[in-house]
Amino acid sequence: MYLIERIDTLRDLQLPAHAVIIADRQLPQEYLSRFHDPILVDAGESLKTLAAVEDLAVAVLKRRSSKPLTLVAFGGGSIGDAVGFLASILWRGVALWHVPTTLLAMVDSAHGGKTAVNLGVAKNQLGTFYPAEKVVFVWEFLATLPVHQRRDGVVELLKTLWLGDAAGSRALQARDVETLAFAPFDEIAPALTQMIDAAVRIKQNIVHEDPREEKGLRTVLNLGHTIGHALELITGLGHGAAVAWGMASSLVFSEREGMDAPALRHCRETLAPLLVPFGAMPAREVLRGAMARDKKRSDDQLRSVVLHAFGAPHVHADISADQWIGALEQAYDHFSRSPLRVRVERERSVTLVIDASKSELNRALIIASQRIGRTCIVGKSEAEDVTFMLRALRGLGYPVEETAKGYVVDNLNSELQQDEAGEGRRIYVGEGGTTLRFLLALCATSVKRSKIVVAPSLLRRPHEPLLRALRSGGASIEPFDDLSGQGFVLRGWERMPEAFSVESDASSQFASAIALLSVGAEAPFTLRLLGETVSESYLRMTLSLLELAGVEHIRHEDLIAFNQTERLNEKLTLEMEPDASSAAVWSAARFLGHPCDPGRKARVPRQPDSAVDRFLARLQEADRAPQDIDLSEVPDLLPVLTVAALTRRHPVTFTGVSHLRHKESNRLDDFASSLRDVGAKVEASADGLQVRPGTEIMPDTLFCTHGDHRLVMAAALLAFAAAVPLRIDYAWSVSKSYPRFWDDLRRAGWTLQLPEA
């Protein structure tokens, strides 16, 4: 049995004189500075290859070329896997210590002696059983762990309790799990310590009975992994988040095999705080292919773990990949469609770290994809609109690479690709209106056939003005509706026109989509705007980014002339600002009395929603007199500003927002109707919304969001403003723009509950 040591800080760690340290280079510098001559590596799947292990061995031998030698792995699971594998084969075995720096590694990969590297895209195909001599827990690592990494570890804790601690599983409530994952560390340290100890004991007992996984007993530790690994590979979810969905899927089989209803309900309730939305469900054939590469097979059959009761897992060989995929679809449908009950139990002071603006990023990515010069984009986002844009651009052949800080595009030696069947290019854009419109324009610059598949709801939004403008330039664009989905088939022009006209009175995105083509245009061109441009500030954002990229423009009334400069061929760095629409929710929460800090403000405020504080100041005046506020420059702020206005003493009338009727929902009328349903005194007009004082929100009523991410965020804010619980439908639609919204709310004191299954 190996030794487990617990220390408070890294300063307390005593290493052998012959130790060689291999550490995650992303660890805080204050930790790395305490190591002597460490080998710094990038954590992740790229480390788990034979080539990377060979490089690691060379680096180790430069530091010590003879025994005794102890390899010390500082990091998460991927570093433990790779260093453990190297320790097992270097000189036929050298000493190994694990110093796990993540909660997941502390309770999972640091124990049991499994080491592995990947073979191509197939995970963990080459490996050994090689237990560490010592595992050291350093508590200060847990204190500084990012929330998403702590949540991944809590998934593993919960899974292990399900497997071997029936009493502990029953005692653990959903609120306890939510607190463990999201509360400040000093609030949960004692409880977390107890759970870690319990989970490690359970895992040690299971491993002791089946150290080399020869009896099948140890296989139960793979609960949630059968479909979880496939999701991890396809969606980019972290290991813990993917396993959580695997556990949710396994409960479908638990129900079919007779798990009693109270235990099943308890499992779903305690798992719910750990589930992370991952956008559109991957295609069945894609999931099937990923599962076919899973090493957890015996005689080419999947080995599946199903819980029959707490502490009673069973291994099955008769559950097919298609059955697992069906279970995942059922679980995802249940959790994503179930309303969330949202309330604020205890306000916590938090400082937010907001992702880069999706509006700026999508524009910057289109610009970078057309420039000849190397473009570095500083800033990242997990928003679905950006994720789909990245996938689409790569599918079209643009060389977009992800870096630690953002993205790099270098077109100097790139060539756009066409599929081998010669049928052109096929991309999927989900529900992203910006993504679709920008890509329609970009695809119009190529004579190659492009098939753009969209979520059906997106087709209900207006696109015709842009389609007419692109067709007038020579592009062929036809809608389709077949077995592959719905969307548009497009072939572009051979030579870009010298002039465009586009109606911009329904959306400024139509004008922005064409303006962005100036980056790749072979000659200057003009764009005439027809009608009064709505959300003019978003068009100004586009023009500002184009100027930075090397496209000059002259604007006179409704005519914009674009001219390309030599700067398009030079290296460029574009810095993205934090997403102002996400930060606006927190600015409104602070206005309502929550002790939160929305985080870093934009140095160059290109986003319209950056003006939120100015409009909140106007609302402050509504405590003294009625206010009329024109939102024509910032219409998307209407939902959060309305919630703030409901708390004022005098009426507030918002105007300039009529085109919100053409967003993800009829954002104006639907929002007004949903507010009235929960007790708010509001009334929509042709071009605005009137908010009257005296609102009393009815607790536990359902707030209908119509799947609109802005309305979901406003509803959560309303639960705080009114100090009552609300039920919110389509809560996960926030992943379109602010995927970490619910995590941040939990950190700030909101509590989320799912209804009973």
C-alpha cells in the first residue's frame, strides 16, 4: 500500500534529493518558483502521446542519468498519467510520487496505479499498472482551484460515494453538492476534507480487491465513463463534466433495472448542480464512432456500469452503443428542458472574470480569416455563437488555431479545402444569428458550393435583406429542407461587386456582414444602407475593428466607401474586451444591492452594452420622477434594465426597441407577457415598454423565457430583485452567450434546484 501524506502548503513538502520534478507550466508562478530546475509541460491530451513521453524522458535524463531517481508529478490527471507511464518504463521502473494539484486528480488518477497514453485520437490505449510510492495532498492547491476544476472533482467524489458509501450518498443533499462545488473554499474545507478521505478509502478498497482489473471488480470505477469519454472527445467538455453526463445517462438504465424511485430521484437531484450544457447533441454516428474507440471493451462488447442501488454497482456487457446514446439523449432532454427553481439564499461577494465579447470575437475571426498577414486575437469565449463560428471557419478551410490566450490565423500558406466527394463544404451554425449572417456573406466570396445547416428556430428570424444583397452581387442562395437538416445552399460570385445596397432597418448585422468582406476584397467597394440603421453602435463596432485590421472607410450619410491598405498584409494583434452584455447583468445586480464586482471594464468600449452604468444612473433618477429612456443605441439592455426599473418609485418608459421583436424570441412582447405572468406591472407598446411601480412578484411562478438567453438572465436577476424564488424554463439557453452564467450565480449565492424526475 502506498503512503498518503497531507500537508497545508507546498513549503511543507520534503522531496528526495534525487527527485526530478515534472510540473504543469500553468501552475501559479508562486508555486513554480519553489521548485528546483523543474521540467515544465503543458497539461492535456497532447502530453499523453509516445512522442511527448520520449521528449519527457530526454529532459529527465539531462537532469539525472542514473538511479536512484524519483519522478514527481505536479499537476492534474494528464500529467499523472504521462509521468506515471514514463516512471514505469524508464530503466524498467523508477520511483514515482504524485502531487495532484486538482481535486479530480486527488480522488481519481493519483490512486490505483493506472498509467496511460493515447494512440491517435483513441484515449488511454497504451498503459501500465504502476502505483506511486507516495501521494501528497497539498491543501493550498484546493484553495485556489478554479470553480470548473473543483466541480469536476466533486463529480468524482459523488460517483465514488454512489459506488461504495450508501449512507453517505443518502445523507448528501443537492444543496450540499452545490455548496461543495461553488461556495468559497473556507466555507467548505472541512466537509470537502471528509469527502476526500471517504472517496479515497472507497477507491483503495476497490483497487485492493482487483489491483490489475483482472476480476472485473475494479471496472465499477468506470461508472459514467462509457458515454462520458465519447462526449469528452467530441464536445471538449472536461473529464469530470463529461463523466457527470455519463452518470446521468446511466441512471436511465438504473431506472429500467429496478432502482427504487426515492434513490433514483436523489441521484438525479444531487447530480444536477454538476451538469454542464454542451450545446447541440452530437450526431449519433459521431458518438458511435467515438465509443467504438473506447478501450473499455471485452470481446468487442462495451463494459457498462449501472447502479442498482447505492453501493451496488453492476457491470453489464449487453448494453449497446446505440442504447447508451439513447440514454444520453433522454437524460439531456430531461435536464435541459426542466425548469430551474432559482432563489438567492445568501449573497456572496464575488469578482467576476467575464469571457471576451462574442460580438467582437465573431467579427475578429471573420476579419482574421481573410487577412494575409498573421492575426493574433487575444481573448477567448466559450459562448456557443463563438464555438460554432470557430468550427465553421475550420470546416471551410481557414487555419484558425487556438492558443492559451486566444486564437491565431495565418493565411500565408493556407488553401481552402473541398471535400473529397466534390460536393462542397458543409457547416453547422446552430442558433447563432450573427454566425449565420457573417458566414453567408463570407461563403458568397467563393464559387465553391457551401451548405449551411442551421437550427430550425433560426429560420424564423429575418435574413432576406442580406440574401437579397448577396444575390444582387451574383451569389446563388437557395433554402433547403432535407434529411440533413435545414438551411441554405450557396455558391458565390467569381468577382466581388464594386457596390452593394442592403436594408439595415431590421438588423445592423446585414450591413456588418457585407462590410466585413472589405478585408478580402480585391478592390475598393461601397455599401449603401437602406432605411434607418437599427443598433447603429454595432455597425460602428464593425467599422472600428476593420480600421484596426487595415481597412479604411469614408462614410457620408447612407454611403460607406471601403479601401484596403497595405496594413492588411502585416502582423496584427486584436485585443478583445470582456463581454459587456454578460457584465451588464452584474452591473444591474450591483445596482440592486448585490455585493458583486463585474470585473475588468473595456479600455476601448466598442460594445453598446458597455453603457449600462450610464443607463442605470438614469434609473436612479426614477426614485424622484418618471423617466423616459431611449434605448435605440443599446436595445439589448432592455431586459436587465427593466428588472432594475421594477424596483423604482416612479414609472419608467423605454423606447427605441421595436426591432427586438425579431431576436431569438419576440423579445419585446414575450418579455412583457412573461413579466405580467409573474406579477410585474409592465406594458409593451409599438416601440417600447412601460414599467410601473408597485410590482409584487409571485413566488414560485414560472417565468417563460421562450429559449431567449437574455430573458433567462433577466429572470434570474428578477429572483434577486424581488427576493422570491422563481421557476425559469429553458435555463440552459444562456450557453449561447454566457455558458458560465449559472456557475457564476451559484458562486454569488443563487441556489438552483431541478424539479423531481
